[in-house]
Amino acid sequence: MSEAPYKLGLTSLARETRHEALPVEGALPPWLHGTLVRNGPAKFEVGDRSYNHWFDGLAMLHAFTFADGEVGYANRFLNSTSYRQAEATGTIQRSEFATDPCRSIFGRVMAMFRPQITDNANINVMRLADQYVALTETPLPIRFDPETLETLGEMGYEDHLPGDITTAHPHVDPDSGTLYSYTTAFGKTSTYQLYKLTPGSRTRTPLGSLSVDEPAYMHSFAMTEEHLILAAFPFVVNPLELAFSGKPFIANYHWRPERGTQFHVFDRAEGTHLATCAGPPFFAFHHINAFATGDGRLAVDLAGYPDASVVDRLFLNRLREGIGERAAADPWRFHLDLKTEIARKEVLSETGLELPRIDYARVNGRPYRFVWGTGNRVPGHFTDQLVRIDVSTGEAHTWYAEGCYPGEPVFVARPGATTEGDGVLLSVVLDATAETSFLLVLDADTLEERARATVPHAIPFGFHGQYLSGKPNTLHR
């Protein structure tokens, strides 16, 4: 089978560089003063062995700094324990999402008693307890300096909240700065544990919890002004199998459509479990937004798939050959009735998207109009366009360019903006023809190109980024 035209985006990047000023085409908005920090995998091989999945590669941070019409750039590997051990031994030492180290039977038995949890935080970045951290789905945030990208070590919590996995997508109340998240603790009976973290604190305060026999794989969750919602898809694991199978983490999960999807709704202030709304079987990595619609009803918007087969489509060998189908989810809204405990699906648009972003500070948890994300114009060409969807009408606008593969569009509001979506989008784009990447700046409303700044090498496809406005003391989702 021929190679995918975007394969360069799944090729390891070894160089760590710093450039004070990249060449810029067009004109940057004069108000854009800050730094975009992006996270994602950049090393897909250790010694003679490759990681199996896009989600497994060793993390690298990328920083684009804007000032006075210029764009600086730097990149640096996240110096996690997983990275250091791999570099020192030339072998994969820690289990990742879909890759497990080659171990003898004795090694597998010992790993059950002394598990080496990965701290390869390659998914997201955020400000946490007055620190900047890189996040993955294990509860081990890794601190870094946002100016130098130097790794500063693990950020430990000052509590003993149980949990084996978590989300790399916490929510933050824009007014109070309080962070909301959850963990899943595996056991004979497993537990979903919600918690909050006040600004500057490293002590997590437990909120509601829920016991389950077979926990679901949940990459993200939803928050309204008064609720926290866990969408438990029927992609579930038997914790005993997870402990004893010897398989990589995600290989232990099974698709059980007969279970349907369970929306567990909690009161945000008290943590009380209010309802579990039953919906059809489906799967999603990313929530878009959620809000109350009145009379005990909630709207929960996600980027949904009919099943969990998308996890298998993101294995590196399949991606590098071209997946042969649309690489985007569908924007769906689920109407949750807390009285009847039924969830009803509505299709928001016929245009698909992934890696969704909204005007977070203005509309998260509230009624909204616009979502931006990556999309797929040519099936099999992975993420080859950017989209803006008006969820009130389903109307979509797109940006694309021949041979270009954009990443997640990060929305940055114009200072003083009074309306949703008044600002720009920042997206790292692979130019497969030129074999380089560039930082694309689009008008968020029209998707018209404002500027691009070219990096002298190709940047591997990453996951998520955040924008630090001005000096690195504020990190916006």
C-alpha cells in the first residue's frame, strides 16, 4: 500500500531548536502579544522498536511567541522519567496507551507489584497550582518553564485522592479560577471520583463519586454552570483483565454496545449525583460544550463516533498508510432530561470535526454559537482542513490548502472583544510539499488568512495547545 501524503507528520523530530524570528507572510494582529504552547508526540521509535500508536510517542513542547509583529519559535522534549529511561537504555521502558515494553514472564509479574506508570505527558498543557504543567491520562502532571520549555519535574499533589487514570482536559471556572476534574480508581469495584482544586492549591477537594463494575474509557468530560457530566461510553474494561492480561492499556477495553451510553450528572457545587441519563451507544474523545436549557434539561455537545473503532484507526501503521475514510467525528448534541433520565441525540451539522475549540472564557458551560476544529475534506487525507461550525444553524466555513494538514485551532480573543468569536485562530500546519510546518493565523469569524510563520522543519502532528497572553502568567483554554 502506498504511503499517506501526510506521513511526514508522523515522523520523529530529533532536533531541539530556538529561533528568535521566523519568516512571516502577511500581517499579525498588532494586539497579539503572547505565547502559544503546544504539546504532542515527537519521537515514535526507541532503539529498533517503534511505538504502536499515535498517542504513544514521547512528548515534545513547542512554543510560538508573538511580539511586535514577529514570531519566535522553540521546541524541546519533555524530560520525563519515561523519556530519560528510553534515552538511557535505548529501549521502551514504560507502558503507554497502546504500547507495552517487551518483558519476560518474570518482568510481567514484577510489574504487577511495582507498576511503572508513564509520565509521558504528551496531550495537553495548562496552569495548575501556580505552575505550568504538561498533562496526560495518568495523574502525574509534569512542570515546565513556559519561557525556556525546560522540564522542572513532577508536580505532586498534597492529598491522597485515589485514582489510576484521569483526564488531560480539566475544566476551569473563568471567574473563580477553580479547576474541576476527575479520576478513575480501578478495583474489584471501581470508582469515578470528581474533585475541585482552588487556585494556588495542591490539595484536591473530593466532590461526588460513583462506583462501577466496569469503568469506561473517558478522554474528557462536560461542565455547565451548575453541573459536571461524565459520559460513560460502552467502551469498558474489566479491572482484573487490566491487571493480569499483559496487554497494553487500551487493548484491555471492549466495545459493549448493549450497555448504551450513560450520562452521569452531578451537582457542581455539592458533588451530589443527580441522575444517570441513558443514551444510545457511541464514542467520543472530546466534548465541545454543555449548558442548561431549563426545566431540568441539559445540552451536551460532543465530537462523536458511532463506535470505538477510531482508536484502532489511529495506530501508526494504519495512519502512515492512509486510513481510507473520513478522519473526523460528527458534532452531536445530547438533550439530557434529568427527570426521565433519557438522553436524546441531535445532529448539529453535516460537517465533521475533531479537536474542537470554543471561545472558552466567554461561553464554556453556557449557550453558545461557534465551534472550531480540524476537519477532513478528502477521505484518507487525515486532517486536511479547518472548520468553523455555527451550532445554531449547522452552517460551516472551511479553510484548506493543497498539501497542507492543519492541527487543532486554538482560539485567541481580541482584547476588549464583546462578542463570541471576535479574535483569531492559531494552528500548526504541516506543508507536506515543502516538507516544513508553519503557524497559521486565521480570522476566527471568516477563516480568512491573516498571516503564517514558517518553521524550518516539519512538526509532527500534536494534540492540544494553550495560549499564554502577555507574559506567561495566564493560560487560556
